[in-house]
Amino acid sequence: MEKEIKKSSLKVSENGLEKTVSSKRLEVLKTYKIYIGGQFPRTESGRYYQPVSASGKILANVCLSSRKDFRDAVVSARGAVSGWSGRAAFNRSQILYRMAEMLEGRKAQFIDELIQQDATKAKAEKEVNLAIDRLIYYAGWCDKFQQLFSAVNPVASSHFNFSVPEPTGVVSIIAPQGDSLLGLVSVIAPVIAGGNTCVVLASETKPLCAVTFAEVLNSSDLPGGVVNILTGKPAELASWFVDHMDVNATIYCENNSETKKMIREKSAMNLKRITFYDKINWYTNEGESPYFIMDTQEIKTTWHPVENIAGAGGGY
Amino acid sequence: MAVAKSIRTKPNLTIRQGDFALSTRIDQVGVEERASRFTKRSIKNDAKENGLKLVLNMIDLTTLEGKDTDGKVKQLCYKAMHPHDALADIPTVAAICVYPSMVKVAKKALGDSGIKVASVATAFPSGQAPRDIKIRDTKYAVNEGADEVDMVISRGKFHAGEYNFVFDEIASIKEACGDARLKVILETGELGTFDKVRRASDIAMHAGADFIKTSTGKIAPAATMPVTLVMLEAIRDFYYKTGKMIGMKPAGGISRSKLALHYLVMVKEVLGEDWMSNEWFRFGASSLANDVLMQLMKLKTGQYQSANYFSVD
């Protein structure tokens, strides 16, 4: 984007000769780096790729992450599980709300990036607004889905028997390719609202918003390691995302039947939960629901022995 | 003349020693840069697998807690003998390292597996006890069956400049060890400077140490690559001077196999092939073994591993 900068003329004296130089400022381009453990490293592989817009313009030099970046991200995510899941649900809610606030504050930048990635202005604005609203939506659910999905179960013995959802742990996510901001937010938010940590592979062709979203996360009280964002090629990384024994669940948002088959097979090694979100329209109400949170929860049932006070024969 | 000479000469020094205050001075910046170079080597595939197995074989699997029980020690001994049942042809660890009161339990549990029992002694970890108690502590451990004794030096006396006291103490513990090999813990985290680490290394080696060891594991910082490099160079210089090989044991803070491989590179490049066995080099560690097993499993299956599937002890 060539911006016309107010021309100023300088008289420069060089070797005693006077000449006029028109100074046009060189734009300082942003380096799009990956996000691991609350830091912004470059990929350890040193590789990069250049996503292009529909008009053929190179958007940026973006990290082409390797399996070792993924490995490092899982180590960070695993380290963050106990701290994040141990926080009060209400506190997680506050942090998700804060993420929405920070996103709101950088709206213009996201709209600009979406337009660079071929969205119209109206569509870009709609996508950013929906992404902010979606964070608010899941901020609200953080301390409420537990009541909705837990149960006190009737049992035929003197036990108080109840079931509650608990986070499954580390979730690997291959984000939607198309809706590069809204899709990303819509899959990350329910996972972390439920107390999990995650490693996300952003859209390959439209990665700009994902990296800028990482900057939002980094400035919104979210502990390092809870969300880790990589950029690169799903074709190269998908098998590692589902192969890793220290990953407890995998979410896949595309509709490649070969990849789905591979995910089903490899997830069997440590019985990962696998979820496919390939037919969801993130722009409508079907893109938000507490059931998305439940996709990465496990139900824990507790049998607590009690004296049968109210029953016949019970007494003091 | 003869009388005056006998006053000047310390009668209990069997090896001719210099003035330890004149030990080689260490260039701190140089050592740190040199040590960081060792972390730049690329070790892959077969070399990595062999390296990992060697690391496993050099581990002194350690439990030094107030809460240790017979059961815990037995379990650790089982782990030492069968590091991982699904991995074929992996070696055992080198030794189990415990408190003197646990030596008998460990000795019995290990049976004829060939795994050594090392015992800390001399009022570990502070070393703040009179010499006769330290000697009894050592003799107790040896009588219980310890193959190796890990003693601590008196850091307070060392800082006060009483090098002869430290020297004599190490020599007397060496005597109490009998056939058991003596590892001398310098507790480098309490020594403060590389100059002092070098000086303490020289004292320990001249006083009869079979191994010199960085740390108790109770003080941070424990083993680091630079401090280990200083000690390895002391061993090298001692070898050139006397022809006697001394072992090295970094302990505490080495929990990742990648770091352990860096240490192996350092040993090989400073001391050479002769030191590349558990006869002359050990890692004092408790969690390193599991990380090595996870890496070996990764090499075998191609899958990154989870700590959830490896036994804690």
C-alpha cells in the first residue's frame, strides 16, 4: 500500500555539493511471529511462507511452523493446565471479558487485516464485531455451564451421587481456514472457558488476524501457555496434532475426509476426544452454544457415602 | 635444619600439594561462552539413541527426602532395574543414591543386578557436624553395604580459608570409606565464584576423592554447565599432573535429556573417550531417567510422549 507522504525537501550537503533529496518514509512492516507460552518466538525451523491475497499481493512473511514448534507449544500448554483449570471459574470469566475489551480496542487493525485478506469492509466489520460478542458470550458461560451440565443422580444405596464436568486438559485445534478471525475465536473461546489449554494452528491462507489476536491475548491477563498459536500448513502438521500422547483432545474444523480418517485412527493411541466442526456457520447462532464447551469436558462422578436420614428406618 | 623442615611440612599429605590459595584462576566470561558452545551440537537419530542410552546408564537414581520410606526405596530400586518394560535393550541406571539408613534396604532390593548403592554421608546436606560423627556416619553407610559414599565438604571452613581442615577432613573420610569409592560434593551453589569451585576441586582431588560432585540438590543453583566445565578442567589438569583419573558427577537441575546430551558432549570434548562410561561420569538426578525414557520411546514409535504413561518412581 503506497501512501502519499507529505513531501519535504531537504538540502543535503555532500562533499560540498548541495542537492535536494525528497524523503519518502519507508513503511515499517510487522513481523508475524508465532505465540508459544506467552512469548512470540520465530519458528525454530527458520522457515516462512508468503500467503497472497486474491489480487496476488503478498500479505506478509509468515512463520512456517514445524513439528518441534508444536512440541514446544504442547509443553507450554501442559504446564499451564493446572494453573488455568485451578482458577475460579469467575476469574476465567473476567479474563475472557478482558480479551473482548482488548479486541474491541484494536478493532481497526483487525478490520484492516481482514480487508487485506480479501474481505469487504462491511463483512470485515461484521466479523470483528461478532468475534468480540462471542468472547463476551463465553465469558458469561465460564461459571454457568457447570450447573447446567452437572447432576445429582438417584442411586439405590446410601450415597450422595453427583456428576460434574471437568476440563480434559490440553486440546489441539486446527482452526477453520475460511473465517480467519471469527472461526478462530469461536473454537478457542469454549475450550479455554472450560478450563482447558490449547495449541491452535491458524488458517494457512489467512493467518494475519491469528497473530494479531495472539497480541490481544498477550495483553489481556491470560496466563502464558493457555493459548498457543502456530501458523503453517495443516497438511504438514495435522498428524502431529493428533499423534502427540500428551494431547487430550483434538478439534478439526475442515472437511477433508482423508485427514478425518487419519485423525480417527491416530487418536485411538491415547483415546483422545475428537471433534469435527466442519459444517458450522460461525456467523449464526449455531456457532455459539454451551455444548461447544462440553465437547472438551469430562464428566466426573463422585459417590459420597451418607446416612439415609430421610428414608424409612433412618433415625437419630 | 631437619627440625625446621618437619614443622613446615604437613606430615599427613601423601600427595605433594601446592598452596591451594594459588589454584588456577578462572576466566568466568570465557568459561560461560565455552560452555554455551557445547549446546550447539546437533545430535540426531542413531547418535541420539546411543547417547540417550549412555545417559540412562550414567544416572544415579536419587531419593534424598526426609519422607523416604523402605517402600519408596524398594520401588525406586525396581525402577532402576527395569526402567521401562516395553523398551527392549535399554541399560539399567548406574546406581541408587539414598541416605545411610536406607542402604540396607536398597542393597537387598537390588540383589545381584550389578547396580551400585551410593549413600550420602557426613551430615548431608549441611555437613555441620563434628568430624568423629561424620566418620561414624560414613562407616555406618559402608558397613550397611554402600558401594559409594557421597560426602559434603565443610563450606564454612572453606570460606574461612581453612583449606587444611577441609583437606584433612576429606582424607579422613576417604580412609573411613575403605573400598567404597568416595564422591566429594563441593556444593558449588554455596561457593560463590568459579575461582573457589576450582580451588575446592583441587583440594578434593589431592585429598583422595574418586569423584568430584557439584551439588547436594538441596541448594539452588545446583549443577550448571559452566560450573561443571570448571570442574572437568580441574580433573583434566589433575590427570596431566598425576596420571590419576577422577570421576565427575553433576547433580541437581538436570532433568531434560537434551541437556544431558549437552553434558556428554562437554565431557567428551574436555576429557575424552576414557571418561565416557559410568565408571567416570554420573548424573545425579531423579526425573532425568523418565525424560530419557520418553525420548527413547519417541525414537521408537515416532510419537511425542506424555509423562502420564511413565511410572513416577
